[in-house]
Amino acid sequence: MIVDAYGLFETYGRLLDEDRLEEWLELFCEACRYEIVSRENRCQNLPLSLMLCDNKDMLRDRVHSLRHANIFNIHFDCHVIGLVRADVGEDGRISAGAAYSLFQSNQDGESRLFSVGRYSFGLRRGEDGLLIESALVVVDTGTIPTLLATPI
Amino acid sequence: MIVDAYGLFETYGRLLDEDRLEEWLELFCEACRYEIVSRENRCQNLPLSLMLCDNKDMLRDRVHSLRHANIFNIHFDCHVIGLVRADVGEDGRISAGAAYSLFQSNQDGESRLFSVGRYSFGLRRGEDGLLIESALVVVDTGTIPTLLATPI
Amino acid sequence: MIVDAYGLFETYGRLLDEDRLEEWLELFCEACRYEIVSRENRCQNLPLSLMLCDNKDMLRDRVHSLRHANIFNIHFDCHVIGLVRADVGEDGRISAGAAYSLFQSNQDGESRLFSVGRYSFGLRRGEDGLLIESALVVVDTGTIPTLLATPI
């Protein structure tokens, strides 16, 4: 199980880094949820999200917007994901998590720390491997992704 | 063995990030040693430590101090730990290591690289999994943790 | 296979961090290729390399130069390597990859992000484990390693 969850996180980060957003989308099941919240808000139990897509169509729209708005890819992402944890619950659901660091480099080759935080994913087994039912990204960094920002 | 050591490092980093210091403490056996040294000093064989607790009571005191001194948690930690190595010695002892990056974010959501370096742990098998006998943290970054600084 | 590739990347990063360049060299087979390219150039299919050694003797020369030019090691490296991927092709060749972050610390203990990017290695099985046939380092960061720069 840990190996499968490890592979899912590896694929997740790599597809984002390689700007393969349409393939990244296929890691999610239809009734999925993708949410980015700040750790500050989460610690205070505030319901505000920095980004919230509560089904796959919303994620599709977002990817579609990104494709049409950013004609030129103005930065490169590099996800360095840390150690992966995976637990199987009594209902067969898999909870998996990992800390991440996300670096962005601009076209002048300047790299900077863009975001650090933690992924907490709910996974289930699909035909071709694990699928993401829920992806919660708790960001320590107070970046406010705008409507057209790329996923973390 | 590599899987168990991997799990230990994962838990170690996550518990620190989530400020669960009392549970983090339980990763250590009673006759433990926790030491932070700078790489500079280590390369020159200087005996100076940035932090040294040579039994679990000293670690307990430290956690206790942190709880009573820092009424408000003034930063968030994020440990992104790299690839894990584990070797079993002839005496059954396990040597395990990993490079780490530690990012800190303040309450304004500003993240910065706080420390990079390498963990070298001596582990032994306890009833519920691996326990830390010795944790050596060799830091490349010249941070001088004060008496009340959080562990790395 | 993933475990072996994982171990190779772990060793690769650790030997560089510990300045054990001669042992690092032994991870490569004789007919190897080591190349550093910028992601910008790679995306545009430009043939420019930041560093190119297309056999092991060239790598040996480089290590030799580093040993004789840098009498004092003026920085410490810390490789924090992310999740590892490995695929076995039909011809038995192994393709393995991982994102990396490389931090450098100077003698004043100041650490900085030096380079982020992605390793894409071609591996084959040798007598004592996997060997590197080709190491492609695609760097997002626009660092231009000079002739005497250390490998990434």
C-alpha cells in the first residue's frame, strides 16, 4: 500500500512539474474534492479555502482555463516531496500524506521557494491503480493562488 | 528494515511539524542521545554541540520548557526529508540516515529555509517498532538553537 | 527495482554531499554519459549542455581537477531528493528519475537554494548493483557550472 501511495504522489508531482495537467487530472475520480487551505486557517478552524474544487468538472474547468489563459508557460515548477505515509482504514479507504516543497523558476532561471506544506489525500483503488477522492493541501506559505494559478 | 526506518523518519518529521512534541519524545528510548552539531565543527573534530541531551529526561525537560515558554506557537515547521538509508550492523543495531530540509513559516505566511543537513540515527527494535537510541543531526546551516529552540 | 533505484539515488546524493567524489564516480559504468542541461534549452530542443562528459574518463578528469583546484572545500552540498520513479524497458534497461533540491552552505553557515531540477538516469545491473549508463540532469535553475564546479 505504501508503495502504491508513494507512486501516486510521485506521479502527482511529476505531472504538475512537466505541465501535463490533463494527465494530472486523470489521477482524480469523478466525485473528487481538491482543496487548498492555509495552515493558519486550518489551525483556527476557519472554513476559508484558497482554492476549492468539489468535483472533477470544476478541476477540468480550471485546467481548461489555465490552458487558454497562459499562452506561454511563464514558470517551471519543481515539486520535491518528502516521505510518504499511508494508512488503510476499516472501510478500506486509504489516507496518505506527505510534506512537500515546491520551487518555481522563472524564465531567467531564477529559482525560489514558492510553497511548503503538507498533502493529505484520501485514495481508493481504481482499475488502473489508486485514484484521488480527496486532496487536501495545507500550505504553510501564505500564497494566495488566484483563479488561474496552477495547482500545488 | 529500510521500510521501518523510512517510517520512523516520516513519523519523526511529521510529529515535529504538527507540534506533537510529546509523541515525538516517545520515538526515543530511555537511554537515548540527541545531539545537534554543525558540519563545520564535525569536520574539524571539535567537540562542541549546538544541542545535547544525553538521556530521555533531558529531552523531556526540553519539551516541557518549550511548552511553558512558547505560549503561542510563533512559527510552523515543515520537514522535507530526502531519501532514507538503513544498514543493519553485526550486533543487530540499525544505522539509518537521511538528508533533510527544514522550512519555517511565520504567522504572516512567509516561508524560509531554516536548516539543511543530515540525520544519522542509531535505532533498535522496541515492542511497537523502531526506537531511537541516538539521533545525531549534522547541520550545514549555522543556526545556533537557543535553549528554547524546537528540535530539528 | 524501485528499491534498487531508490538506493542508487540515495547513494548518489550522499556521496556528493560528503565530498566522496571518487566513490561517486564508481556509480558510473565506463561507457557512461553525464550531462547537465537547462530546462529552458531542453524545452526548446537546443543542443547546448551546461556540462557534458560522454565517458567515464572525462568524469575522472573532472573529479581530478576538482581535487587539485579546490584545495579547500569552500562549500557544503546538501541534496534533498524527492520521490523516485523506476521503469524497466523491454530491453531490460531501467529508466529512473527523481526531482531534486540542492542546497549549498558556505563556511559562515549560510545556506541557500543552489539548484532544483530533475534527474533522469539510465541504469543497468552490474555485479554489485545498479550502475549509471546515462545521467541527465535537467536544471530549472539557471546556474552555469564552470569547468571546475562540482557535479549536481
